Amino acid sequence: MRDTYDKSLSRPEARHRYWHIHMAGRDFFPDSNEVFTLEFHGKKYNLKVNHKNDIMTGQLYEVYQFLEGHRITVSRNQEGIYVLDAPDTKPYPNI
């Protein structure tokens, strides 16, 4: 099993607010439709992987701007919570 999952966002992922999980990294995340907790900048989000191996991430986009080519890295802490690191991502200018 992997320790982290990392990728660069494609244009459709950034535009339509989802992350597609490639088969090579699928075992890192829970089974489809199982809710998991993702922590990002101290806030916790409840997400799940759908039947197409996509994670709908619209909640994260309420404050932060994810663009094509931005790198995301997801790890798991000791409590089983997934932690997102997105160094390229910044809050929207209006916020």
C-alpha cells in the first residue's frame, strides 16, 4: 500500500472540481462511496470516491483556487485522516 498519493491536476479536474484517481493509486483511498475525512489548511472535509474513481472536491474550491498543473499530495496521518498538501494553491483573491 502507498504512503502518499500525488499528482498534477489536469484542465478538466481543475475546471470541474474533481480529482480522478488513476488505477495505480486507487488502493491508497477507501472503497467507492465510503466517506473519508480530508484535512486541508486546518479544516476537515468529508469526501468519497465515486464509482468512476473520481473524488468530487467542490467543497475545497469554496476558498482555494486549484488550477491546471497544480500539484496535490495526499498522505494519511496516524488517526487515518487524509491530509492534503497543495503548495501551488492559493485562496481566491476576494477572500
